[in-house]
Amino acid sequence: MHKKIFALFVIFISVFVLSACRKKVNNNEKVGVAYGITHSDYIGVATVKVENDVVSDASFEEYYLPNTWAKVKTLEVSEVPEDVIVDGTTWYGKYLVIGSKRFVGALRTEPLVLDGKTYSKQTVRYSSEGINDLFVWLYESEENRKWYVNELEKGNAYVATSDYSKAGYETAGMTTSEGKLGFKKSITGYWQGDNYPLGWKGNMAAIVEVIKGTKVDVSLDDIKKNENNKWVVGNVVSGATLTDFKDYYKLAKEAYNKAVSS
């Protein structure tokens, strides 16, 4: 009897100690999430975990803007439907619903330029009550970008008709393996295949590897590509080759800063 009681006591103490250890580790870990414009035409999200003031792990995701997911397949018709915007050979839904907001689109009369940079793919301006230009609205506020991401994550976005019910057009945007419209790169096969052994996922993984164990404190001026087309961060050669590496590094830095200040 005493042996059973002692054994139960030992088990209880072991569980308590293990639980306390786990809590200690978790309490030592801080997480920061940042939302930004990446590669000109996407909402990037960096999630950075920090332990002992250095990055222990991180991840990236990118969400499409309407210039991708609001594309619809063209139809053989004598007259373009009223609820479609034509830009060259591309059709876009004129009316969009994102969350509780209703948007109407119009072709821009001139290219969109913000802080000296031209956003050439943003050829359609979507506006809503209190929002003159959806892209500019997202560009100007992280809270707005977070709202946008959250609505897309919940599937609360679609191309609509003039009465804002869901339109029946077939999407020309990026799709999942099931053929459904996808709102983010990780589930839509973006930049992958036999011709792209690294691709989007490989590049994101390479960025994570180069920031792990660091404070993400290398100046953007000290990040350059070498002769092998690899990005060099300070003195560390990464495996990343994508064009706008600095966008992701900057976003990771913002997430890191949030983590350490939490």
C-alpha cells in the first residue's frame, strides 16, 4: 500500500516538474507578427519567435491583392458585362466584397506611384465607403493590412455582381490543388515546379535560416547579392535568390521588434 502511494507521489512530482519546465520555456518565448507590402503586390506576414533576444524560429506568408484574386476568365460575348472591368486582355470583377466592406473598381487613368515607386500591376482602383483607394489604404496602415489578411483567412472575400451578391464568373486567379480560388501563396502552388527547385517556399525557408539565431539587426545597406545570385546578409551567405529579399528581411525585423517589446 505504502509502495503504491509512494509511486503515485513520484509520478505526481514528475508531472508537476515537467509542467513547470514547459511553462518556463513557453514564458521565455516571445512572438511578434508584422504585416507589410512585399514584392510590390502582396501583403506579407512575418511571424517571428524570439528566445533570449534572438530569433528561435520564423515563418512567412503572402496574401494576394485583388489584382490577382479578382481576375475572372474572359467570355466569348458580343458585349462586355457591366460588372467586369477590361484591362487589355484581362478581365477583373468590378464589384468586390471583403468582410463587411463593398468595393467598386475603375481603371486608373495613370500609374499608381507611392513614395517614388510605381506599382504597375495595380491598374484597377477599388474604392469603398471611407476608402478612396484600397491599395493606398493598405499601404498606409498595418492595422488595415491585418484586417485584410484576417478577412481573407476567413474566406470573406469574393467577386460580386452590382447588388453585391456573389458573381458566377470562373476565376482566373491562383487556385488550390482542388481548383478553388486561393488567397495566399502557400496553398496555390505559387512559383514552384521542376523548373524552380527553390521557388517561393524554398526562398522563404532560406530567409528563415539566415535570421535564426540573430537579432535581425543587419542594415539593409549591408545586404547584397553575390556573383552566384545568392543574398549575403552582412557576412553570411543565404540560400535565397528571390528579387525583393530586403522586403522580407525588413518585415522580419519589424516582427522581431514587436516580439522583444511585448
